Amino acid sequence: MTFDQPERRSLAQQSQDDWEALRSVGELFPGTPLGDSADELPAWPENLSGTPVVLAAGAADIVLRVAAATARELTLVVTDDVDAARAVLDAQGRNEVQVSDSGNAAAEIATEGPIRWIGGSTNANALTALLGSEVVGRLRVTQLQVAGGAGPLLEAAQTGQLKLDLVSPNPGDGELGPTVAVAAALLLPFVDLRQVPVGVDADGRFAPQAGGTVLWWGVSPEAGAIQAWLDRVQGGN
């Protein structure tokens, strides 16, 4: 069993310290370009450290194996293949993690507080099924680019029902590409997150679109960064 490294937390703290320093300096010079720049800084992201992680995985694939090895707070896997997912988790010593099909996911999710939802599949049906439920307002979603059906999710984000971030795999990472969803949810520094106006293309996929809903969209710009991360994690086990 392996988990994410301590340096991730120190980097996050350093980033927050830098953000607070910029805001503080800007407050000393109101009405100046420096002050205006500080006012334009986005709010610091919600602290989700220690909150439960739910992984939506279409199958017992590489994304599930990586999440089991790196996400300490993983509590639930929602999948189309419950038995196979259970076998993967047990083999990695994650017997405490629950497994559910999408039809029972809402009942299995913790009843209080925010939940990190990792959409590790290009099929987001499990998440779409939760729209309109009491649970969805507590989800903090990191969703892999979908193969279709983005419309309802984007609409939920537009209305504030769903807190949604997107990620796209780097083609150079091959089979490991989709695991960028796990890395982004864990706020690993090699995932480049930027705010992008987003719409839906003719195939029902998320797409950059002028005037669209502004969402955080992450990529791993350097092919091989995910493999290097996993090598470090496994080497420290």
C-alpha cells in the first residue's frame, strides 16, 4: 500500500503562503496596479485535505489501481464491475474501501461534509445520475474528459449545483493518461490547472468555448510526469 508524498502538502502550503503575501501587499497599495492585481486574485481553493474520496471507475483498470495506491482517503469506488474492483482493492490492501454500482452510490456516500469525487472514466453516467440529489451539492468533482453527455454536467455547474473541474490526459502518457484525474484531485504540482471558458461540442464533449462557463481545466503538459510520480511513490513504499 502506498500513498501520496509529504512534499505535496508542503508545496500546497507554500502556494497558499505566496497567495496570502500577494493579497497582503496589494492591500497596502489600494488604487494602484499592484492593488488592482491583488483584488483580481481568485479566492483560495477550499481546503479538502482529509475529506473522503470517491472514485467513479468504469472498470477495474489502471485508474483504480493508481487511486488505491495513492489516495489515502479513498473510501468508495463506484464501478460497473463490482467484483473485479473488490479484487483489485483487496490485492492492494485496501479492504476498508467500499465498492458500489452506480445505482447504489448515493446511499453509500458519507452523509456529511464535502466529498472529493474523481471521475476516472470517460463515461460520467454515475455522476449524472446524482444530479438533483441531496448528495451532489457536497461533491467536489474532478472529471476526466467525457466521451459524450457533458451537457447536463455543464448545466449543473452553470447553476451552481455542481462544483466541477475538468482534466484531459496527455496522449504521450498512453495507458497512464487517464490517471491524471487522480493526480489533479490530489493537487499534485505537475498538473497544470487553468481557468477556461467551457461549452459542449457536437459530440457532447467538453470543449473550450468563448463565452462559456469558466471552469478549472487541468492537463499534465509533460509526458512522463505521471510515470515519474508513480515511480517515486512505489520507490518510497
